[in-house]
Amino acid sequence: MCTFIEDYLQNPTIAILNARASADSRFAEFECDDQMIYAQISTPEFRLYEEITVS
């Protein structure tokens, strides 16, 4: 990713494909399913963050 600009100037299509592959592999380790998300939403901490950001 540090050479994205140089790669993009040489071949934009390949540079974008490489960046997407890099992002996909970077976030592949985060396993989160719907149950985990809904469990987090019901926590008091989430409600606090929600109040802070919405108000």
C-alpha cells in the first residue's frame, strides 16, 4: 500500500486490485456475525457511546 501512487500511475487497474486484496486480507481476521453485533448493541457501553455521538 505504500507504493499505491506509483503503482496507480503505472497501471491503475492492477493498483486498485492489489489495494482491494490487501484490505480484504487485512480485515479477514475480524470474524463478526449478526449475533455478536446484536449482543454488543445491547450493552450499556454501546448506549453510552450512542448518547455521546448522537447528542
